[in-house]
Amino acid sequence: MEVEAKPGLTPAPDRLRVLDLLRFVAAIAVVTHHFTGVYWEPWGGDSRLIFPSLSPLTRLGYLGVDLFFVISGFVILMSAWGRRPGDFAVSRVSRLFPAYWFSVVLALVVITATGLSDGKQDILQRFFPNLTMLQEGLRAGSMENVYWSLWVELHFYALIMLLVWRGVTYARCMAFMAGWLLLGAFAMEGGLGTLTAILIPTYAPYFVAGMAFFLIYRFGSNLGPWLMVAICWALSVHHARQGVHPWQAWPGVQDWAIPAVITAIYLIFVLVATHRLDRIDWRGFTVAGAVTYPLYLIHQTVARPLIDRLYPALDGRLVLAIALATVLVAAYLVYRFIEDPAQRRMRAMLRNAADHIRSADPPTTAPAKRPAPAVSPR
């Protein structure tokens, strides 16, 4: 029996500002990780040695991406509820591409002008595939390494589109989440590369957990989603501990610190799902959430030549402060003058296109029923 929304259940909110705050926290964690928590060429050396007192706080900042994925599971299910596939596609395309296209073009200009890049391939070889956001699947290399997470997000959108096409209900969500986790484990067990690539089993638990938290938030506490959360937590910790890259390794610390950070992410969402953080409703968090996406996309592109030019002529702490202030201002300008107006125009154009496509299809009519064949008595 499928569970639909009933009177008295929490309606889907227009905006949860606590999620805007969490988005911003996740972005700052990633930015400070790249600037101080891992070796980065613009400093001319290991930034962990340049900022010995700060780097212990930022070395695990890459787990901000994991927080992004949990937020995405929550928000995408919330936005997909009750929508048609075309409407869902319009919302995602108009949300992702304007700021992304700008960041790709900006990276081309900055890298060409300065010669500073994290990539090793020819810049034009990467530029054209990057415009499609499919470069990771094409193995063409990203203009900036942070783009990899967008490819993971696209996997999630493609999978949840199947749920939207079928029709989003509570029961179907539960079946979808359980099936995703199980099939992902089966694919890894059988060494099925294509299926593993589609189901992204190392990241699926974060998205599934976010979906389960939304079900709890909207429909109330239920053992089913809570069990799903517990399973996802265990899988998230397992995959995070297994997937540490050599340049992110922290011997003697990561074995307990990674589970601690992931557990903190899940506990925060327990509070979100049970409405204990609903009072966090300052409108300023909406702005912080809005600049998060461009901040994530452009922070390396903007800061790389700045740090390379200023350090070591200026003190490292001063250079870091200038870099952080610059990328925050740049992210706001991108949001205010490029992303927001472009999103509005693209959304309207895509809606018109979707309406035109629908109107071009003839209305479907049910086939005429044939009379049941007569059965002669024996």
C-alpha cells in the first residue's frame, strides 16, 4: 500500500534555511581544505606546513562533498515530489548549467592567461567536453578537479528521474532506496563495471540517506526510513575509510576522524529531519546558500593565480585571508549578475520548450476493449 501525503503531515517547505547554512558550511570546508589542508601548487609547497595550526581542522574538509550529497538527496526528493519528468529536468538543467558554463569559460581564460592549472592535458582538449558536463564519463579530464562531484550528482539525477517518471510516493521511494543500495552491492560483488558506474555504490548511501531524512521530515518518524539511515551511515563510513586518496591520507588520525565527521553529518540531519533545527530561519542564510554553488565552482580558478602572485612576498595568513575574501566576493557577483538572471531566462525557455514538445504529441487514448470470447458449455 502506497503512502501519500495526508492532512496533518508536514508539507514540503518552499525553503529550509538550515539547509542553506549547511550548504555554505560544506562549501567552506571544501575551499579551506583546498587552500590549507592538502598540497596545492600555488603555495609552492605543502600548505599543511605553511598553516600547521589550521591544517588539522581542514585536512578532512573534502568530506564537505559528502555533506553536499546528503543535502542533495534531501532537496532533490523534496523538489521532485509531485512533478512530471519534464518539469524536474527543467529545474535541474536551469539550476546547474548557468554558473557551471561561466566557471568553465572563466577557467579557460584564467588558465590560458596564467598557465596555472591542476590538469595535465591540453586546455582546449578539456574545454569542449567540459561544456557538456559529461567530461568525467568521456574520460576527457575536468577543467577544475572539483567538477568531478557534478558527474556523481548527474548519476543521482538520472536514477531519480526513473522514480519521477513512475510517480513519487512514499512506498516507491522506500523500494527505490533499498533497491539502489542492494543492486550497488551486487554490482560490486560481481565486478560489473558498467552497473557499478551507473549505481555509484560508494556515494549512493549519502543520497539515499538524504532521501530517507526527507521522508522522516515530511511524514514523521517511521522505522523503515530510520533503518535505511542506519544502513547508509554504516556504508558511508566503510566507503569513506576505504576510499582515502594518498594525498589526503592522515595516518594515525583518519581511522577515527573520518567516522567521527561522517557521524556528525548524520547526527545533524537527524536534527533536521526531526524539526529540531526549524528555528534556524535567518534570511541571510538564503544568500549564503545561493553563493555556495558558484563558490564551489570558481574558488580554485580565482585563488590560484592570486596566491601564486602574492605568496611568499606577503605573509601566508594575509594571503589566505585575501584569497578567501576574493573568492567569496567573486562568488556573490557570479550569483547576482550571472547565475540568477541566467537561471530565470533558461527556466522560462526550457518550460516553453517542454510545453511545445508535449503539445506536439497527440493525446493518448486507451485502446478499445475487445469483447470477451464466448465460452461454450461442455
